[in-house]
Amino acid sequence: MKFTLPQLPYVFDALEPYIDAKTMEIHYSKHHQAYVDNLNKALEEHPQSHANTMTLDELIKDLSSVTESIRTAVRNNGGGHYNHSLFWQMMKKNGGGEPKGTVAEEIKKKFGSFDQFQTQFNETAKKVFGSGWAWLVLNTTGDLEIVPSHNQDSPLTQGMHPILGLDVWEHAYYLKYQNKRPDYITAWWNVVDWDFVENKLKKS
Ligand code: MN3
């Protein structure tokens, strides 16, 4: 199976001023492309591997069944491809605000209020040491939970379903925010696509 870069659902400057056009362009067309290319390369070098017959979801869900010699490459690059493909869809121009519908109800039920949820999510995102992500997931018992992940690991590998995720790798914000990750996190809430999150929750 040959993987390809999915179309970005908006133009590079759509999320300005919160996410600048240059960062979006490099993040999508260089970083994400590299994950796709390196995933394909690892699989091509092992044409006999069962991994070549698996979908991206299957690879990430079932990393342990991937041939050991390419498991790390699939974990990092397949994870990068999977996470970024989701991340682009979790944002939109004129997004943000507070969620409605099921997501809003479930967040309130689990975290007490949207503010409390946001505070806890922000803390998790700030505390990721080095490169990684902060996620809102449906955990293995079907509850909402906020979890971090390192590098390009996906909660999917742990049997959880990511509903919303924030890339806190420096490549996601350094051009505009430099060392000020908290400012990037605060700005990012303005572009969250809660409709996508709602649909993701219903399908998970
Ligand atoms: Mn990234």
C-alpha cells in the first residue's frame, strides 16, 4: 500500500493570525510529506512484510504485528502521517468558541465545565517534555480523558480513540511563537473545528 499526503482542507494562510501561513506550509508540505515518504520507504524496503497489506489505521492500532525491523519506522512515520492527517481536519478558519451537542455535554459531565477541561488540556500540552501531542480521547472504557503522547505515538496504539489533538512539536509553532508554547496553545483554541470533533466522537 502506497501512502499519500492528503489534501489540506484549507489554504496555507486560512488559520492566520493564530497559525501563520509559513508554518502551515512547511509543516504540511515538508514535515507531513516526510512522514509519508519515510513510511513508504520503510514498507518498500520490506515488500514481503505483512505490513504492506495493512491500512494506516491497522498499522497504528496493531504496531506489534508489524515486522520488527520496520516497527520503529512505522511507529514514527506512520504515527506522524496518522496524527497530522487528523490534525489538519481538527482545525478550520473561524473555528474555536465552545463546543455544542454531545461533545459539550460529555466534556461537562467529565470535567465539570468547558473552562476546567480547557485548563487541564492546556496543562497537559504545556508539560509535554520535548516533542509530542496533547489529546482528548475516548479511553478504553469509553470515557473522555486527556492524555499526552511522545514523538509521533498515537493514542490509537493504546486502544484509545483520539477525538481532538494538539501538535506541540516545535515545528508546529517555533517560527511565530519561538519558545512561547503556552501562547501557541492559547491561540490554537481559536481554530478548533468542534463540528469535526463532534463527528469523530459519534463515530468512535
Ligand atoms: Mn507536526
